[in-house]
Amino acid sequence: MSVSVKVKKNDQVKVLAGKDRGKTGRVLQVLPRKGLAIVEGVHFRKRHTKPNPSKNVKGGIVEREGVIHLSNLLVICGGCKLPSRLGRKTLEDGRRVRACRKCGAEMDR
């Protein structure tokens, strides 16, 4: 089963919904089959960990980024620096790249 995802790793995105609405961050990981992404500095979760001396893990409360649904993210265009939807553009050599719907700038290098 193939899943089409327009958000990629290292994209700059803006959060549209949830407790972190309005924040921006870089995508650390995309889980396309689940429709989720992990964004840097957004949606922190607390995890209680036990100390494990053999693995050099200290005990305590650890905060890490949680997952966000892809429908709550909007990619920030590199050309116009605004959050915008993405479309597809076909280049002269036949490659298809992601393009900004507002200014038409290419998102893929």
C-alpha cells in the first residue's frame, strides 16, 4: 500500500491545530503509513524512566517530542516564507517536484 505524503524530513512546518497551534519547527521524522510526523520543539511528552546502569540511563522524567497528525501541519515555503499548500510541478527533464501553491517556487532541490 503506497501512501502519498507531501511533508518530508527536514521541512520547516507550521502547526495548525492543537495546544501548540502557531508554532513552527523542523520535521524530524515522518511516519507515512500512520499519517504522523515528529516536529522539533513541538508537542512535548513526559516519559518516566527507571534508572538502568548497564545502559547508562539515568532515572527521572524525560521530555521528548510527540507525534502530530500530518493534517495539522502546513509546510513553510522557502521562496515566499509563508505557510502554503503544496502542488506538483513537472520540470523540462521529466522530474516531478513539490511546488508552492502561492508563489510557485520549487520545494525540492
